[in-house]
Amino acid sequence: MKYKAEVQSNRGLSEENLVFLAQKAFSSSSNNPDDYRSMTMTWSQFNRESLPGRNFTFWQWFDGVMELTKKHLKPHWNDGAILGFVNKQQAQDMLMSKPNGTFLLRFSDSEIGGITIAWVAENPNKA
């Protein structure tokens, strides 16, 4: 609800988006939504403690995603052109069998309010 209201969009977060956010918030790799339903996060974990390997909190990262979307990407978020909440490995897996030139946009893991472009290019080392 916070995302939809802040971004002022009709497109909310899907269950897959919520699982991605839970994975990020809880430093987990489970893809099962049921694994997160009874989990809770303290205020400190949410907005005081940095995410593992980062110098920002979960809230700082999420707020950056909302601001980026609201200010620069809203029409593209609304029409589904931005996948957004996928990690690097998921992006690679999704693009593995796609033709050259295929790309996707995802929210950066390492930069607050950043976007990462993953694409398929010809590998000169493969036949």
C-alpha cells in the first residue's frame, strides 16, 4: 500500500515483488512467500542497521526506489515495462534464452535510487 500511495500508481507490488523485498530485508534466499508471513522486523532492522555489505538501510533503499519511480519512471512502471524487483541472478536467468538486444530494467542493489540495465549481447567466445 505504501508503494502505491507514494508512487501514485495504480500498479502495486505483486507477490513476487514482496518476496524480493522480504529476501532483501531478511537476507534470505527463500522464494516461498509462506516463509515470510510470520516474520517480523524491528525498527532498528528496518531503518537503523545497514543491509549486509551496504552502507544504507532497507528503508533508505526502498525509499530511493519509490522516489526514482515516482519522479522518473512512473509511466513505465504503470505499463509494466520495468520489472524492478529482481536480483542480478534472477535477471541473468530470465535473459539466458532471449535473443540479442533483449534487456530488462531492475532496481539497483548497490545504489540508492539507481536502476540497472541487464541485457543480452553476443558472446564472441561462443560459437
